[in-house]
Amino acid sequence: MTSKPLAWARNRARSLPHVAWRDERIAELVAARAKLNRELAKARKELANLDPADVEVPSFRRYVFAERRIHSHMKHRNYPDRGNLVTRKLKSYSFAQSHGVTIPELFGIWDRPEDIGWDELPDEVVIKSHTGTYGRGVFPLRRVGGNWSMVTTKGVIKPAEIVERLRGFEARRLVGGPYFAEELLGGGVGDVIPPDVKFLAFHGEIGLGYLRALETFDDSSSWRYRPFLEDGSNPGPIYRGHTYDPTVPIPDNLDELVAAAKRLSLGIPRAFTRIDMYSVSGRVVFGELTPRPGGPVDFGAEHDERLGHLWERAHARVLNDAIDGADQLLRFGPGPRELKIGDALVLPPQDSRPDQA
């Protein structure tokens, strides 16, 4: 048994600043070791489940999972996130606009959620955070009296609740400012939220596209998907694990959407990027860029291998450019980079300036 004087002395010692720091550091290292052990166990399980025949051909699915693991390794070592090249929303807006792709109209930008000028906004608007994934920090809203509702639901949500959600996401480092308001694009169910047009782009080549139609923004079980090839032909229900709906209409301006996706893809020094856009009343409108799509990415063996070949060829081209001395920054187009709110120019924040990685 530990004597009371000894226990008191230990507790007293732990209250000293340098001892307390040591204990905190030990706890951090123990937690880091536990995390690495979990990642190692997961990797061993994935390795055990591999079919040797599967690794003999390219695989889009494997490359996506590899990108996620590489991101995890770089984050653990505090290396710069390669995905930041395209995931900062205001930066990607500036990039798309410079290549002649329309971006949603901006109504306001604020450093903190508490600063959002709710009374100054139009009756239909989307609130977004500069950083964030999986739809976090995105609120498509319609004014209802003195409050707001999500456009696909009837429930009322107060500005204070939206601020609280954003603050909660921010505290967990899931989103980051600044925060901005943009136009709500019409055309979907109830004339809101048109279908996303998503392209799997491989540095100038389009491997596959698919439409995502949704009736409820925050309920993925209501989302419906229709894959299509570059020429608009239908490969069938190949997007496994997702609800297939061949009635989701292919946009009439598909050729323009494809051309815009290729143009943007060539400006990104990455082998693969998913490029999201919308077709709204015949105009091509930019959505976002995604380097590591989340969720299941199973398109079946045939298309998985075909997309894997496209990934490898694109990687070879990007690597060759790097060997020849090309920088690894976004390649902006000849159009304007500045973002506007009305007639006022809005410069992107420091970490998303057009000349930054």
C-alpha cells in the first residue's frame, strides 16, 4: 500500500508545471500510440482480405482509399494537406471563375458565424463555411417569418441555432471560416437544389459522371443517382451502394459541362479530382472540388479497372510535369480571380489567395 505522505508527495509533484507538462505529454504519446495501433490493425485486416489477383490491375477504389490513408499520414506528421489545393471553397471559386465557369452570386462574407448579417440577406440563400467536408457547414435556407427553414424541410431553424451548429463544427475542426452567403440555385424538387453533376476527372480526361438528385438535403437515404459516360450514355446501375434512378434527366448542356470539367481538371496538378457543377436554366455553375470522395466508391470491376488506368496515366502526366520543373500550384485561367459582392471586390482570405498552394 502507498503511504499517505507518499501519495500526498506524488500529487503535489504532479501539480508542478514541468511535471504536469510531462504527464500531459505522456498522455498525448499514449493516445498517439493507441491511434497508430488501430491504424496498423486496420491495415493488416485490409491486407489479409486482399485477393492477390486484384493487385495486378489498376483500381480506382484502391487509389481513393490510398489517398485517404496518405492524407491521414500527412496529417499525423503535421505536413501540409495536399487536398487544401482544391478544398478551400473561396479559393476554388476564384479558380473556377478565372477559367470562365460561373460561380454562385455572393451576398456577404464574415469572419465568424456570430457576424452573419441575417437581416441583410435575401429570402433564399445558402450559408457556407470556407472549409468543411461531407456537407458540414452548408445550410440551404428559406426565410419563414422572422426565422428560417432548410429548403427541403418544413421545420424552423433560428439563426442562433445555425450559429451554434457552426461553432460546434468549428470547435471539432470540421469547418473553418470565413463564412459566406450565396444564392440558392433553383431547379430541384420544389424549385430548389438542382441535381449535382459530378465528374471523376483525371487531369484533362473525364472517366465517369453521375447525377445526384435529393429531396432532403440532410437525409442521404433520399438521394438518387444516375451514372453516365462522357457522351451521355447510360452504363446502368454501376454505382453500388447508392439508389439508382435512370429518370434523373441528363442536362441538355452536357457538352458544356464536360468541357468545363476538363478545363478545370487540367489546371489542377493532381491525378484525380472530383469536380461538381450544376446546370441551372442552361448555364453551367460551379459547385466544388473534392480530392478524396467519402463513402463507398464501388463502380464494379470493369469500371473500377478502367478508371484505375485513367488515374495512373494522369499520375504519369502530372509527375512528368513536376520533373520538368512545373510548380504544384493551381493553374489559374485568364479570367478575373477577384470575388465580388455587388460592386465591391472581395479578396479571398490569406490561406486561399490565388497565388497560394
